[in-house]
Amino acid sequence: MINIFSKLFGAAKSTSVLGIDVGSSSIKIVQIKLKKGRAILETYGALALGPYAEKEVGQATNLPIEKTIEALNDIMREAKVTTKVSGLAIPFRSSLMSVIEMPDVPDKELAQMVPIEARKYIPVPIAEVSLDWSVIPRDKYAEGGSNADEDKKISRKFPTKDVLVVAIHNDAITKFQNLVVQSGLDTKFFEIEIFSTMRSVISSQEKAPIMIFDMGAAFTKLYIAERGIIKQSHTINKGSQDITNTISQSLQISVIEAEKLKRSVGLLETDEGKKMSDIVDITLSYIFSEANRVIVNYQKKYNKAVQKIVLVGGGSALKGLVPFAENKFGASVILGNPFEKTETPAFVEDVLRSAGPEFSVAMGVALRRLQELN
Ligand SMILES: Nc1ncnc2c1ncn2[C@@H]1O[C@H](COP(=O)(O)OP(=O)(O)OP(=O)(O)O)[C@@H](O)[C@H]1O
Ligand SMILES: [Mg+2]
């Protein structure tokens, strides 16, 4: 239950790359390589961090750097990773993201203006963060929200550009730099997990607004993307560990027993399952009503419907969650399957499909590292 790992193919050192996702409750890694222009899955694995913090599997942790290094080395060894060439995901909570409106000036000028303007939007001293930004291309076919006419009037007078500004806490960068150096990794970039997930579970053809629903241990993160661009994000302060804790309290069983029951029964309609689904529902109802509120606000603001919801994160592996979510959202819901973008042997397809949601971030990072090899 603690680990899953597998070695699927022999590895070719030169082109193998590793995607690393250090989550709050577990570390996930994926190793892929390029063969005849296609990504091939070589090995993958997840390791629960709870036991490194004297907590149970499935619970969120806040580990000191030494423990994180130990865990990362353990999972790399267990999964028989053969490369150090890697990329690393940065948790969304270590970042701040804002879309700001800037005058329509050339990028060179913008580069000087953005850090000054960003001070108004970033609620921490600018010296404590590293800034990155990119211009959001205008949607020519946008129908516009309730303020669209007003917006157009303003933009006719003063042409503007929307700029996505991303700030990462320097503390997080220092922590991950230490992790990289002390683990002897050849890591080319840190990427905020939201972008990794988008790469691994959303097709570049998708134009309509999609919501990614990432249910981790302590939090559920929501991102709404349109044409591959993040338009909105939101964090709900409940996650899958809250389900475990409620089961443990309601049934008067240990946390580890509750975790097992959560994973084996989930929302399945069995005789004993009815009682369980009532308990599970306590946490899920809260999370889904928050998520619905985010969708409704988005729809009001942009006058566009969110057409699809993609469930990712370990918590989304809960049995019966897809029909449950479909019912709550009244929209099409799918489980993210990041392994779809790689070649895998047919006999492990089912295993990978159910493990998929958990590995969305790690796979997205690995895919970027592979792209950047050439
Ligand atoms: N089969 C399963 N059914 C239900 N829940 C599961 C299953 N497998 C894992 N989980 C739950 O998923 C949660 C962990 O999800 P995940 O690994 O995505 O979180 P994380 O990445 O560590 O957290 P975060 O992204 O918030 O830092 C745990 O609380 C665990 O109990
Ligand atoms: Mg995560």
C-alpha cells in the first residue's frame, strides 16, 4: 500500500528523463525516454511521506529537507531509476499568480514595467519572490462577460495587454535547489505544478474552458484553463485526508484502518458501502459546493460554460468519484490519464489508468524535460 513501483523496459541512459513531484503527502516520480519520436514509459513510483513524519500513509506532512532527500532517494532506488536528468514541480501553494492589465507596449519595455506593477498584486515584499511573466494572447472570438462593452471602450482608448505574472517564494526555490544539489540531480527547471498537469492531461486541441480538479491530501486545487491558458485558480482547504479522518472518527477505527477502507470501498454502492458513502459525502459535499461556486463565478465573469472537468491527484482515485462528480457538476467529468501520452505495454494499461490521476504532475514535468532535450 505504501509504494507502487514498476520497471517496464530496459533503460537507455542517454535519453531517459525523470519528472519529480514532491507532494505534501507523497513523492511521485516518472521516468520516460524518447524512441522514434514517441515518449516511452520506463518506470514510475510513489512513496508516502507520512511514515517519514511519524504520521500515517495518506496524511499531509511538512518534512525537513533531510527527510525529503531521504524519501526521494528511497523512491528512486525502489523504482530503479537510471537517470539524473530531470525536472521538478513546485507546489502551487509556493506561488502567487495574477493576471494584470498592462499598456500595449513592446516586450522589452514590458519587462521593466511588470516588476513595478506586480508589487501592487503580490502581497509579499518583492525581494522575497522570483518573478516570471508572459503575455496572454487575446481571444478574438471572446463573447465577453457582463463588463465586456465597458472593457472594449476602455481598451479602444488605451490599448492594453493581459499579462500573467507568476511569483515563486524564494524559500521554496532555495529548498528545492538544496534538494537537487544534495540528491545529485541534473535538474534543468522548476515548474509550478499547474503547468505540468495541464501538459499531461489536457490536449492542445481543447479550446473550451476546462476545470482541472486536483485533490491532494490536505487541499483540493482548482484551475480553469481556456485554450491552454490558465484563467483562474482556487484552493479549497479540504482534501482526501479529511475523508480518512472523518471515517476514523465516525466508525471509531484507527486512521490507517480508515485509510484502507477509504481506498477499498470509497463511494461504491455495497451494503456496508451505504454507510461509508454517507460519511465520505460529508467532506465531498463541502469540496464540490466550493468547486461549483468557482465554476459559477467563472461563467458569470466570462459568459462561457466550463465544458469539462478533469479529476487528478491521488484523492481522485476514490472509487465511484466520477459519477458522483458528474452528478454534482452536471457537466462531463473524466479521470486524468497522463500515461495516455506515452507508449506503455498493453498488460499494464488498466493499472496505469487507475494510477493515472496521481501521476499527472510528475508526468507533465517529465514530458517538458523530454521536449527540452532536443
Ligand atoms: N485509491 C485511493 N482512493 C482514495 N484516496 C486515495 C487513493 N489513493 C490515494 N488516495 C489519497 O490521495 C491523497 C494524496 O493525493 P496526492 O498524492 O495527489 O497528494 P499530494 O500531491 O501529496 O498533495 P498536495 O498536492 O496537496 O501537496 C491521500 O490523502 C490519499 O489518502
Ligand atoms: Mg500533489
